[in-house]
Amino acid sequence: MTRSHRTRRPSTAGRALAAAAAALLALTLLGNGLGTAARWSDAAPLETRAVGTGSLGVVLEPARAALQHTDIDPATGALARGTTDLTGTALSALAPGDTVVVTTRAVLDVEGANLTATLTVDPGVPVGGAVVPRAELVPVLGAPPMDPGPAPSSWTVTAAHDGAAYDVTVAYEVSAAPSAQGTTVDPGPLTVSLLQN
């Protein structure tokens, strides 16, 4: 007895389902290959604060000048030290030992994280001349002290000095050396500068 082998044919509904699955797979592959498939995305802004630059500056009050000198009392011949206000006047001649003292107040504007600068007082006279300058800086009203800077008459400034005031004094002393006699000194302007490091 021979058995007949019958191949089962898929039903019409089964064929339709298989065709739909194949079409869906083809569309999925085709969409991904050409980049036309939609993708989900999202964006959220990061909250930030405004950023501003700092500042560096120095404001000087009007300067005052005085002459410290030694006088001889004509009646007694005694020596007496005196001071004469020179603000707004010119000098004609100085004697050995006379000292011209110029003072001003500097207020610093140093705003910025990690900002450092050098404050320099330039007396405006040549080194080794007949007039010997000395610069001094004194904190006012609890201002923080300053460390010495890289050069003579200079100091290191940081953001801790912002808003602080300092009295700047420059004393110009006339040398008593014989070589200073009859010399002319032509000083440039006394300058206080603040330069970022």
C-alpha cells in the first residue's frame, strides 16, 4: 500500500500574514538604510549665570608737597628743622639735607578671581643723582598690607586689596656730597602705576 504524500498549502490568511510581515521588514530595513526613519530626541537648556570681566585701576587723590629744611636762627645761630608747604609752587634752589616730601592717597580697584598686579611708584628722577628718592606705602583704615614686588618701590596687589586705600609718600633728599653742589635736577612726573602680572 502506497502512501501518498500531500503537501499542505498555506491558507489564504496565512499567505497574507506572511506577505505583510515581509513588507514590514523590507520597509524597516529600507527606512534605516536611507535615514528616513524618525528618531526621538529631546533638548533641555542648562541654566547659567551671566559672566562679567573684572577690573584693574588706581585712583590718586591730589598730591601735596612740603619742604623739610634746616634753618639757622639769625639771632641765636641755633639750627631748627622747619617744614614749608610747597603745594602748587615751584622750587628755585635746595640746600644739602633739604628734603621734598610728596604725598598722595591711592585707592585700588582690583576685581577678578586670581587677579594679581604690581603697584609701582616711579619718583621720576635718575638713580645716583643729586636727589635721592625714597618711596613708602602705608595702609589706611585697616587696609591689608602688601608684599614687596619684583622691583624697588613696587608691591604685589591681589583681589584682597580691592577698594583699599594706601598713603604713598615719596621723599626727595638733597645729597650733602660735594658733587651735588650746583647740579640741576629735571625730574619727570611722579607716577603710580598698576600693571597686571
